[in-house]
Amino acid sequence: MAPLTLAQALFMGLLQGASELFPVSSLGHAVIVPSLLHWSFKQSDPSFVPFLVLLHLGTATALLVLYRSEWVAIIRGFFTAAIRGQMKTDTERLAMLLLVGTIPAAVLGVFLESRIKSLFASPYVAAGFLVANGFLMLGFEILRRRAEGRATLASESRREQEAHFGSAEQISFLAAAIVGACQAFAFLPGISRSGVTIGGGLLAGLRHEEAARFSFLLATPVILGAGLVEMPGLFQGGVPVGEYLAAAVLAGIAAYASARFLLRYFRSGRLDPYGWYCITAGLASLALLHFSL
Amino acid sequence: MTRSSPLAVALGVLGVVFIVVAALYAVGALQIATSSATGPHYKHAILFAVLAVASFVGANFARPKTAT
């Protein structure tokens, strides 16, 4: 028997796809929302992991479609630079930055992910970390405003302010490794992968839009790789592949739409609204869970 | 001999070590830091294969370049 009904699977697909790229923690929402809705499906069911795998593959596919031409150039640039032993173009540098940024996340993911997730997989803990994630987003923006203040950009429009900061290709290799390693914080339900990587990009001096672009490019191999290594679980008996595929398609569509929205939003927008959302949603969830409403 | 050669050699050796570790995880001969104590661990094997590729790329970057 499937742990989820079709309606629940589709809802979870929509929720995961929409919240994966927004800096609001998809894992946190996936832990909190079913508890608030009093859904009794078993996350320990053997077919639940393949469900999550398919949702992540849906999100990764959306990112690959969104950046399809850029990924072709990045992969070509990677092999060209790797064989030559030198980076001569911005794309070749970006390819190497993504490699350097992905390695710490992959190492920490393989060795720590399941241990951390099992330690903190409670809706109360997820709601608490969601509040922490909100303060983290606000903190990133406070530091960014200080940097803008030091550069005396206060009188300029948001677009003019943003123009003073760099593109993803200009980030240092050390900063790329640190931003990549920060993805490990997203193993804590409630802490957002895109939030910490966008925030890390801002601290490294990137424009908001470029920090989001670097975050999405960095997320693609991690999400795709994590999904692919769990693929064999999909072919076990009892997995309702049709229903789960429908949810994955919905997750992909939601992820594509949210990525397009965010890239447009971050041309002049900041992380603050997402920070306030996380604080409000986290506190409200804690109250609802505590009073069992 | 330029200064970057020892680094290139070290990264090359590291790459070979990572390949061996990847192979040991893939055949189930290595069980360090795994969730179960038996069987192959493909996730770990893939990770060390990627680390090996990164090491070889790093070695190629660190290798002395001849002037063209």
C-alpha cells in the first residue's frame, strides 16, 4: 500500500518544487506541513524515499531545462580547461568554481546527511530551525547593507546599487568552497539550501541575481546526484511509480516557475521578505503544533 | 623543475588513492563511515571517483606549463 494518496502526493510535489528554490527550506516545509494537516502517512515506508527521489529529480530537471544552454557551455568548458590545465574563459572558471563548490557538499552529504536528518526530523525542531533560517536571511541582508553603506551606495536606486557587485564567475575559489560547504546546513530541516548559498554569495560580493544564479547552478549537480544514486529504490515492488511521476512533474513545473520568478525578483529584491516569512511561519507552526490545532 | 611540480605529483597520487578507495567501496571491501556493515556502497564509491577526477584535474592545473 502506498504511504500517500494521489492528492497528497501531488500536494507534496507542488510544495517541494515551489519551496526547494525559495530560501524557505523545502525539507522544513515537508516535515512541518504534513504534521499540521494531521496526515498520517508513514515517512518510514520503503516507498517514501523513492517518492522524495523523484521529486528531487523533477526539481533538478527543471534547473537543467532553465540553464540548458549554460550547462552545455559549462560542461564543455570543464573538459576544455581540465585537459588544457588552464582556465582561459569565464565559463571555464565557472565550471571549476562549481566543481570546487560541489565537492564539500557531496562529501558532507554522503557522510553526514542521513545521520543529521534522523537526529532532527521532528516538526518542532523543523519549525525552530525555520525561525533560525529567517534570522539568518535577515542577517545576510544586514551585512549586505553594511557593505553598501561602506561603498556609499545608499543614495542610489536598487538596480544601481546591485551593479556595483560582481557576477558568479568572479567569486574566489575559497568563497565557492565555503558557499558549497554551507549547503550542508540544509540537512537541518528548516534551514534553506538556497538561502544559505544565496546569502554566502552575497557575503562573497555577488549581486543578488548572480548569487541566486550561482546557488541554482550549484544545487543542480547535488540534487541530481543525490537523486540518481537513490534511483534503484524506484524499481522495488510496491512503489506507485505513476502517481509519484505525476507529483515529480508537478514539482518540476513549480521549481521552474519559482526559479524564473526568483531570478527576476533578485534583480532588485532582497532576502528580507523570505526572512520575515520564515520567522512568522516558524513561530506560527510552533504555536499550532504546541496547541495541537 | 618548477615549484608547482610537487603539488601536481601529490594531487596525482591522491587521485590514485581515491580511485582505489572508490573501487573498495564499490566491491564492498571497505565499510568505513557507512550506514550498513555489509555490501557495496555505491554512493561512497561515486563520491571518491569524483574526488579522484577533481584531484587529477587539480594535478593538471598544478603541472608546469611549457611556453607556447
